[in-house]
Amino acid sequence: MYSSLSLIKNSRRSGKLIGTHQKLYKISRQLFTRLAPKKTKFPSEQDILYFEGSRGPDGLKRKSPGIDEPWHAINPDKNDGKLMRVILDHQYNLREAVADKNTVRAAFEAAWMAHAITDGLTPAHHYPFDAVIDEMMGDMEYKKLFGAEIKGIMRGRNFAEAARNNWLYWGGGGVMSKHIAFELGVAYVVATLPMKSLTPKMPRVEPASINLEKEFNKTLDKIAALDMYGRFLKEGWTTQLAMEARNIICPEIVRMVTLAWLSGLVPPKGKRTK
């Protein structure tokens, strides 16, 4: 999902210009305030948004492509639990940071956990990219552009094969071009609607009662059942898909991010809050 200026390295406005991730986090932070116990100490909206854009997971891919990149793709039909382990690691670190009143660390963990959840619940991330990339990319698929390394330049045993691989990945109807087109559709929905219309109705919940893994997998199954990306590949972006993005995808992402942040208020076992 788009996070605005994430591709502009070290941009001073990174995280400030509202992209898809940022707007969904703003809605989640407002909802969190309404649902959290009174006098809760948690990173502000501004603190969390600081770690998006070039300081978020997308920015890491821009700065050091192929090196310790967070992988937020997930196959709902063959869920190996890798993404959930990333989310739960952030949850544990968030709990420690909140208990220690470490605002900077808490903001980082809250932002990166929210990014993983948002990507994981976006239908475009349910496509088996890893298999496609393994087939078309080698270990040295990087090329310098404007002085910085980027990835995604497909190689081949000869010029014809390289051209074919790049077209299959970036060309009209290519794997990545389709991915980008779908996310642009969701981004347009998010950008053009008021935050209130994307805010789900949520009852108050006790943070200690939140089973983040169970809630995420239940939401993932609900979204996967719509087969939005499969329908998009066949029909393109439609009014029906836009309505589902507005009424289901975005509110469910906001709900899950809010639950994840609420679950971060529970101190790790054996640790007392300062």
C-alpha cells in the first residue's frame, strides 16, 4: 500500500504528506483514543507517522534493497505464519516500550506493526510474489538509478529472455504493474473519502483479552473470501471493488490496527510498568 513519499530518500516531509498508510493510521489513532482506558500513555499520531514514508518498511527497501527487507506478502490459502511472527514480534516490543515509557521505540513499533498488518490485509499482497520473483530474478537484480540501488530489473540468459522477463513483471498486465494498479485504486478510495466514512464501529474491549493472531487470521479469511485481487486481474478496477475497499477492506484494516495498538498496552509477562 502507498505511503506517499517513502521513495524519496531522507525526505523531510516523509510521513507528513498523507498517503494510504498514513491516513489509515490517523483514523486508527483517533479510534484508539476513544477505546483506550483513560490516561493511557501511547505515542501520538505525529510520533507514529514519523516512522512511515522513508523511515518505514517501504523506505528500507529503497535504502538497502534485498538486505533484511520486511516481507509483508501472505498467501491466505497456505498461511505459513511468517507475517504473523513479524506482527507478534512488533507487539512484544511495543509492550516493552510502552511499559518502559519509551515513546520513540513505542512509536517505531506501532508504525511498523501497523504497516505489516495493513499490507497483510491488502488483497494485492495475497498474490504469490515470492514464487514469481524467484523464477525471474537472480541474486544481482539491482541497478543504480539516480545514484541509488533499486531492485526489480529482471535478468535472463540472453537479451531476449531479459526483455521478456521485464515485460512479464513491469509491462502492461505484468505482475508488478497489476499490483501497483490495484493499490492505486485503493489509494484513490482512501484519499477521496472523509475519515469518518472509513471508521468502523467498535465496542470497548479489554486490551488483555485481545488475541491478535486469532483476530488477524479471522479478518484475513474474511477479506480473502472476497477474491478481490483475482476479480481485479480478470475485470480491472470496478465500482464494486471500490465499494468493497470502502466498506470492508479499509474499515477492517483500521479495526485490526486499533486492536493491535490496544493489545500493546498489556505489559509483557513479568514486567512492571514504570
